[in-house]
Amino acid sequence: MQAAAYIVIDGSSDLEFDYAIPDDMKESIAVGSRVEVKLRNRPATGTVLDIKEIDELELSFKLKPIQRLLSAKPVLTAPLLKLAHWVSDYYLSPLETVIRSMIPQAARDGEGGEKIRKVVRLIKTPSEEDLKKLKRRARKQADALDYLMTQKAEPLMALSELVNAMSISRPSIKALEERGWVQIEDQVVHRDPYAGEEFLPSPPLTLNPEQQVALDAVLVAKKNPQRKPILLSGVTGSGKTEVYLQAIQHCIDQGKGAIVLVPEISLTPQTAERFKRRFAAIQDQVAILHSHLSAGERLDEWRKVLARKARIVIGARSAVFAPVDNLGLIIVDEEHENSYKQESPPRYHARDLAVVRSHIEDCPVVLGSATPSLESWNNALLGKYDVVKMKLRVDDRSLPLIRVLDMRMEARRGGGGGQAILSLKLRQAIEARLEKDEQIILFLNRRGFSRSLLCPECGKVVECRHCSLPMTFHRKEERLTCHVCGFARIVPKRCPDCKARAISLVGFGTEKVEEVLRKVFTTARIARVDTDTMKRKNQLKDTLSAFKARKTDILIGTQMIAKGLHFPNVTLVGILNADIGLHVPDFRAGERTFQLLTQVAGRAGRGEQSGEVVVQTFTPHHPSIAYARHHDFEGYAEQELEFRKQFNFPPYPHMAMLTVRSTHMARAEFSLKTLHLRLTKALPADNPDQIIISDPVPSPLVKSHDQFRFQITLRANKARKMTSLIRGVMKKMSFPSDVIATVDVDPYSLG
Ligand code: ADP
Ligand code: ZN
């Protein structure tokens, strides 16, 4: 028998082979080890997926040996390896790609990568007599020994620090080492992004009845092997985070670990601080993983988790892969957030993976939101998830009053040629708040690159007659196209509904708003937050701190300021153009708008003063706006699910999107047409799984990075049936070298 390891080769997309394990490696190698092997006589690296005994007689060739162990310590835990297989299978992504996104690059390279510093350790304690003697010959050396003895925890100091503190030379320290007083050692420095910060402990709060019910639900689920995922549907400011914190405390008390996923955008210093403070006593057991860390910091935080030194992980999307051992709880905050979907391979959804991982790890999972995704809500309606509702704000604070302003009236009044930025009402509201020295947030939803045709008279947006989705204007062809079914029409000169001639393309941005505001409110202090202005590191943090410290009166921003921020002095939130998000060619546009309005409105009235929200819109009766106005999530969900059912959109069927792109337009188009033909041919005549294949159409973003893009969408009730059809066809297809085909299962961006 021959000991062999089944290895997936890095960068190969899907090459997996058996290699022989040399005798001297047998003891140390494990599933999850990193190794160097030879592939076609070239060195390559890979990850061990399995270790087994192979009968040599059954082999027609001799196994090549593993060359070297890069890291014997597994970089993946057994449950994570299972999860990797699941991701690879469900999202049609090569296992290697999945594993690559699970492990930081530096950890894949081997065991090095640490930051090392020289430290001086006192190894023999000098007596008074010794010191006196030394002082006569070398005063500085004696002082240095003295100083080392006064160190608090242990007689140890960084070499450079000692040199600075005592203004002693390095050779003198060397001399101390030669005389046997000290030893100069290498020390691994943990690159802690929060080093030097002090976290004041914040004790647990006494839960209100709703919070207690929520916490109990989690604790009961922990004990129940038949548990379901818990959907915590709680209004903004209902105290969900406090429930998470106390549930995690229970985990830690039982010696288990916890993962908390938060959207990248709300992983602000404030969020991190909240967790660090609650667990101040075990602060180094809290690891924070997000994309703003340096590669070194990320590696060290990740290793801290792998080494079981950190038991609590707070992180964005990819933290769902954190190698927490003995996991006791997974929390997904703001579970409806689109940023949980990864838009490059593997195109996984972290919330869905949290649910899968909780099955694998046999632990509870909590999905929390004020505006649950319709996917999760539907799962709750179907009884697949348990729902816990929190309907009240903490301390009986009221939800803000929301006023909806009809901008069609404004347009008629001639306020800015149909594109009024600031209605008279909002302008007056801002003035009133400025007078009282209260703060204002103005929000502009700028999502979407393409523009729609909007009638300022009746508020109608030109929609596809087959999909009831807004159509997109394509300048080149001067046509409106539906990006779901491909239906196209000429651009109408008049509004198809009310026949007004004023119909026009809509859209304005934050920059323009700032300009207008500065003209109108000449003395107000104004700041703007968007991706254009927040390029410098810490700029967001600084701008927000200044606003919190009331050095700014008005904050204008995009999505970046919609979430999680807590400014007690903000009493007015203005939403400038609630419609923009509705006019993108995506069946989730309405849902996103509802979520965004609710989140933004949630920023108002978080202090003593009650809050007010002013929503400017051309479509005041659109359900997304009408229901948000009444803080009625369930009402919204009911009617939106009805719409999805009627037009056969997720969450009812699963969707998959095939995109083909190339710098060569005709080749991209031709490849996609071929793919389409093969897919329809591969579909059995009776189509037992009712898989729907759309026509091939240009992508909404038809040209991007000099590449032309075309797409097909598939829908089916069972995701696996659809993906196996796609897998079968893709396997047999070969595309020209300049054509790239991608598959996105459960896509969130239809562009
Ligand atoms: P959510 O996450 O649901 O939006 P938070 O957890 O941020 O709500 O809570 C909102 C505010 O209420 C926070 O300032 C929090 O400290 C406070 N809070 C939460 N729970 C309690 C409680 N039981 N007693 C007093 N204050 C609380
Ligand atoms: Zn259509």
C-alpha cells in the first residue's frame, strides 16, 4: 500500500491529482496542509484535500512524490473543506478557486509572513553590587539593565525602544549580551489593527421583553438539533446588536466560538469598537477581518483565529470562511445587504453560506434585519426559518415621521425644469433645523449607471410590456431595451401614458447637490460623503467624527451614510430622489429602494428629539415608497412577493445568469448564441423541471472595460437541476480564446 494525498493544484482551475507521501512527511501532513509538488516537471503548489492508502497494484503508473511541505498545519478545518465542496458544486466554481478565496494569500505561501522584531531579554538579574561595578566602567549599560528590571510584565523590551529610551548604542547592548546579562531574541509581532487602542468595558444591558424573547430563541436553538435558522426582523434601533452581543457571550461561556458578518460598508470603527468594548476582558480573542486591513494585518488576524487564540470573528463577507474551530453561533447582521454577494468567482452569497455552514457545524444561525430580504422572508413564510420580531425601538423612542413630497407638483411649479433638487418644503425644513442648531442628513441614491425615461408630468417611467421593469436607454441605438427579455422599442417623443411632451432622461448626482446647497445655505457647514470624496484613508472616519462632534451641519451622501450610523442630534433626514433606484433594470429595484428608504429614515430621531424624514419623489404611490412611509415591512413584502410570483422572479424560481464577454463583439454574440442553442437542445422535450431559458440579449452594461457583453438568464424551481444543465453544456463547449463565459448562480446584479 502507498500513502497518498489528493491535492488540488493552485491556479489550475480544476486540476486535482494523487501524489505519494514520502515517509518523512507521513507524521506531519494532514488534510488542509499546503504542499509543493511537480506538475509536468514544473514546481507547483497545492492544498491537500484527502489522505488515503492506494493499492499500488491498481495503478498503471507510479505516483509522483510530494516535494515539500509548505505548511504542515492545516489551513482549512474539516467543516470548511466540506463548505468548499458545497460552494464549488452550487456556484459552479472550481474547487481551487473556492479554496483560494477562503485562505489569505500569505497563508497559502507557507508558514512565514510574520513580522519579526528584535527584543532584549534580561536573563540574569544583577545584584546592587554588580550594578555599581558595571556603572563605573560602563554607565549606560548599567542603566539599561536597571531599566529592563523595572519593566512591568517581564524584563523584556524591543531593542529599538531600549536604544531610544536610554540613548545607548547597539554595540553596548551587544556587549551586555556577551557578558551574559541579556539575550537578544527574535519576537513575532502580531500586527494588530487596533493596537494601542484602549477599549473601555461596556457591561451587558438589561434586555427589554422583546430582546429577551429574541435571545431566548437563540439559546433554545443552541440546544435543539432540529433547529432552523432564525430570522430576527427588528426595526432600526430595536436593539438587535445587544441581542447578538449577549448570545455571543453565552457561546464564549460554553467554550465555543462565534462569527458575526456585517456588510463591509457598516464595518466602521464604531462597529468594531462596540464588540471590542463588550468583550474588553478578552479583547485579543476578538478578530476583525475586513478589506481595509493591510495584507499583514489580515494574515495575523486570520492566523489568530486558526490558532484558536481568537474565538470571536467580526468581519465582512469572506469572514464566513473564518477558520473558527468549535463554532457555536453565526450571526448575519443586515442580512438583506447586497454586498454579501461576491461579484467575482466564486460568486457566493455569504448569508446563504452562513446557513449552509451552520448545518455543517451544527450550530444556530441568526439573520438580522429591519428589512429582511424577500428570499429570507419567503423562507420564513414557508416555515423553513423561524421568525422573531422586534417591533419597538429601545426606550420607547418613536420611529420618525415620514413625509412624502410629490415632485411632480414641484415640476409644475417650475422648480428647476422638472429636475428639482430641493423642494420648497425640504428647503424650509432644513432652514428650521439649522435655526435650532440641529443636524441634517441629505441622502441621494445614485445607484445605477443607466438612465431611464421619466415623465415629470405623471411620474411614469417607460417599462417593458412583458416584464413590468423599466427599460434602459441605449444611446448608440437610440432605443429602449428590456434587459430581462430583450424586448426593444423606439424612444417615445411623448409620455405613453399622459402624452406629455416633457418626457426626459433623469439623473443628478451628489456633487450637483452640494453645489446647490452651498448656494442656498450660505452659512451652513456642509460635508459630502461618496466614493469620489472618500478616497483618502480615514477620510470617512474623519468626516463622520466631525459630524458627530457637530462641526458640520449638513451631511450629504450616498449609500455610504445609510447604514448603522448613530447621530443623536440628527433630526431631519432628506431623501432627495427616492425614485432613482427604482429605474434600474432589475426586478429587485423596488425591494432595494424600500430597504434603503427604511435604513436612511432609521438615521433620524435616535436621540432625545424626535425625527422627521422628507422623501422627495416623482412616484409617491409606488409601493416601495408608500409602505416605507408607514414603516410597514410586512405589507411591502406581501405585495412585492405577489409581483415576483406573477412575473416568476426570485425568490420563487432560482435564477442563473450566463454572461459572455469579449473585446470582439461579433465573437461574443456568436458564442452566446451557440451556448443558447446548446442549452435549449440539452433541455429534455417535456422539460420536467420547468427550466426557463431566456433569449440571448445584450447586457445592460453592454460594453465594459472595452469588452462587449451578452447574457442569458435561466430560471427554475430547483437550482441544482438548472446548474447541472449548465454544467453539462459548458463542459462540452469550447470558447474562442478571447471570449470569456461566466456563470452567476442566484445573481444579484443583472448588469
Ligand atoms: P439595532 O441594531 O436594532 O438598530 P442597536 O442595537 O444599535 O439597534 O440599539 C440602538 C441603541 O439602543 C444603542 O445605542 C444601544 O446601546 C441601545 N440599547 C440597546 N438595547 C438596550 C437596552 N436593553 N437598554 C438600553 N439601551 C439599549
Ligand atoms: Zn421584458
